[in-house]
Amino acid sequence: MTAEHSAEHPGGLPAGPPVALTIAGSDSGGGAGLQADLRTFTACGVHGCVAVTAVTVQNSVGVTAVVEVPPSTVAEQIRAVVTDIGVAAAKTGMLASASIMCAVAEVCDELGIGRDRVVPLVVDPVAASMHGNPLLAEGALALLRSELLPRATLLTPNLDEVRLLVGLDVGSPAEQYEAARALHAWGPRWVLVKGGHLQDSAHDVLYDGREFTVFTGPRLAVPHTHGSGDTLAAAITAALARGAAVPDAVSYGKRYIAQAIAHAYPLGAGVGPVSPFWRLRPD
């Protein structure tokens, strides 16, 4: 079930763009979640499809409520998209609960999405908002480890998520290597330990079980970073959908997010979002 469905159009019209799927929650403030994913897909030249897992009530200040979509409905959204439109890559964001994770894992196996499958799967293990609001039901972490990590082509945790998943407090680039090894042991093909929360660097460490690749980047003194993790994972997914190998896709995503952060803008009374608008500038 790949993007071949969209390669040709009846009547000889131009071929459509590659297709990527985000399995994620909705951010009513538009800064993160599936909204960030879709605008990133578009900016990266990829058509975005959606399987909504939850609806959050949030703005630039925080999250005040979360309403989960029934797991069967989440699975049916994925099935409807893949069996008709086809996808070249997929990502997960906020999965909200253990039951949704199980449903996503099962339907991904059914449709050939995930590690060692036709369609690569980027797992962004969203557990809490940047304001500290929980986005994952209590007890779901164990299912995240057992059900999603082994199915991931690429896992993209930030340092807070590293601590939740494997109990390591990473405070230096050297400790990112230890974290990458610990996470890789849970089964993902590749692990990208993001360093955006480090004080002295913004290095990301990619590990495939044998070799480490370090992606350097500037630390930008920008207060508005809402949706940065979602945006990075979505840019990587878009590159995978366009046929890039994982290291090249990560490099592309790293360059994209650096520009998105550099062009972030204020919104509301709290933290504003990273911006895709730099891709629309003539230069």
C-alpha cells in the first residue's frame, strides 16, 4: 500500500505528490499536533492525510481537556486512507491511550506500515505538552514501549521522553549515546535522540544499533517553539515519503526545523509556534 495509487491520474493529468499519513491529535491552537504535521507536509511537497486520535482543548498557554477518539475509529481512518489513496510514509504523534496504541499497532501490521515493512513509520512518542500537561493516559507508557517502539522505523524522543521511556536523565551530548543504546534495545530500527533541551548544544544523535551519526545545529534564542518536535518528525516523514534514506531524511528535517524555529512567531498570551512560512518567501 504505497504512493503508487497517486502516481497516475485518469485523463493524463500530472502525477500527484507523494502521500504521508499522520496519526495524531488535534491542537485547537494550531501550533502542534496534526495541524503542525499537515502544514509541514505541504511545505515539504507532500500531500498529508490524517487519522485523528484525540481532540485537545488548548491554546498558547496550555491544555485544558483531551477527548479521545474511539480506537476502532482511529484504525478505520488509517485503513480508509491506505487502502484507497496509499501512503509512502507515516508518523505517529499523540496516541493518548493504551487502547489506541494497540489499535494503531494492529492496523499498521495489517497494512504493511512500520519497521521492515513497505511503508516506514516514524514514532514521535508524545507524552506531554511543552507546558507539562500530560497527553498520554497513565499506564500507557508500557504499551508504548512494547507495541510501538518495536514497530518503529525511526523513534524521535526528546530528553523528557527519554527519561519517561528508559529512566535516563540526559544532561550532556555524551549521555545521548547511552540513551540511544537503551532505546534501540526496545526494537526500533533507528533512534534519534533529540538534544533541543540540552543547555549547551542542539545536537541530535542518530543510532542504528551499530553506528552513531551526530547532527549539529545552532541553538537559537527564540521563545516561541510550540510544535517543534511534531514539525521535525513531520519533516523527516515527508523526506521518507519522497524516497530519502533515514540519515538523509533526518538531515533534511534538521535543516527544516532550524529555519522553522528561526522564523517562529508570537501567538496568544503564551508560547507561539515554529513557522513554515519561511518556505513561502521568494528567497
